[in-house]
Amino acid sequence: LLFDTGQSGSFIQNAAHLHKNLNILDYIVISHGHYDHSGGFMKLLQAIEKVPPVIVGAEFFNSKYKKTKDKFKYIGNAFDEELLLCGKIDLIKLDQDILYITDNIMLFHNFNNKTDFEKGKDSFYIKKGDAYLPDDFQDEIVLGIKTEKGLVAVIGCSHVGVVTILQTITERVRMPVFAVVGGTHLIDADEIRLKKTLCAFKDLDLQLIAVSHCTGEAGIRYFSKECKDKFLYNNTGNSIEII
């Protein structure tokens, strides 16, 4: 299973270095419709012999923009739904709360925010017709893997809030989250939000916090200091084995 395709497609070369065969993929999952998570998809189509089913959130093809000063910049996908349909690629648009791929692998969608500190950033928008509407990131999906030690949550960017995601997951599967792996979108978080996020991590009793991408330098320093051996700065080439 491939989770996200990055911005440039360089993951294809990385996979070769790691001796990972992309021709034996059963599924491609893209966490949300931003170019830095879906941008490598077109190069992947050229690199593999047969494209497996692609799973995205039902709202994945919404036209996404970011507001910078007085301008709206397109930050969505470089491809549309028609490309997959014309290529006869199986497309699964997830609209339910949980999709079980196997008994131990599942995807989560539709997250419920019960926190007072994870609010959407007002610079992200969806364009509908001529109107720009705030993006609530309903398209975001998260990968869950059951292990003997608990659930491993693999996240893309946590635009809806990493705590919101983890709290929603624990309520649905009734099992503890052992590890969170991926982006937390705390790059603009102040110290108060970082502290509240850490408190939530402790309440959830996370044993591994392997964050990367959009966590931000301040967030990485903070979690590294506070979480000590439970923290892993996760970057390209890492292999995480839960034993």
C-alpha cells in the first residue's frame, strides 16, 4: 500500500533505493487534495505497469486554494477525476467513517473536532463557481494499522487537527493508539497549542510520536525535548518496525 505520492515524484527513486517494488501495490491512498501530497501521482502512472485501485476522500477533487495577501493561489491536484476514469483506473471515493481494507488495515474519514485549540486556518479555501469558501478539509483520510501493541495512525497533514484525528479514531475502534506517524500541521502553532497537543498525546498514552513534514522546527524541538525516547523525527528513508 502506498500512502501519498509527495510533491515531485522523487519517492519513485527513493523506493528503488529502498528496494521497494511499486509494481506490486494493492492500493494507492492519497490523504487529501493538496499538490504536495498528490503531485507525484502522474509520474507514478508512468513508472508502474498496472495501476491499482486509488482511494481518496469523497471531497478530494474539490478545487483547493491558498490565500496569500490579496491573491488566491491554486494548491490542489494536477489531475482530475476524469483522468482516472478515462484510464480505467479503479477509484474509491471514501465517504463513510471507516473503510476496512483488511481485518487489520483501515482508513478513517469524517473527523469530529471536540477541542478548543484546533481550528481551521483561514488561509485555505475551496473554489465553488466564482466563490471562495473556507476549506474544512472534509477530504482528509487517515490510515490505521492494527498491531499487538495498539493502533498505528499514519496521517498526511492533519489539517483537521492531529488531536481531533486521534480522538476520533480511538472512539471508533475502541483500542489505544500506540503510534502516530506523519505530518501534524503545527508549523504555525504557538506554545499554548503545542502544550495542549502534548497533553492530549499524554492522555492518549502514545508510545511513539514519529512526526515530520509540516510539524515545523519549533514543534519538532518541543516534542523532541518533552517526549524524549518516544519521539522520532521521521524523514525520507526511515523504516519503522513495530515489534
